[in-house]
Amino acid sequence: MKKIRFLLATFSLMLGSVLFAQPVTITGTVTDGTDGMPMIGVTVVIKGTTEMV
């Protein structure tokens, strides 16, 4: 019985981490603040992370 509870708890924790790790697609255009022209070759960093898109 303890083994079943352990396996169920482990499975629940693994499932929860998979559900929260869903990828998000970010789209858009980076423009210059002065003339509004699109900027070429920019790298965008998501604030508060080290993720680059």
C-alpha cells in the first residue's frame, strides 16, 4: 500500500511539472524608438530570465 501511494505521489508531481512547463510562442516586431523602422538582427531577452528568443 505504501508503494502505491509513493508511486501515485511521484506521478502526480511529475505530471504537475510537465503541465507548468508548456512552451509559449512569442511573436512581434522590434522597432526603433525614434523612427519606428524595424530593427534587423536583434535578440530579445525575456525579463526576469535568461531565455532568449
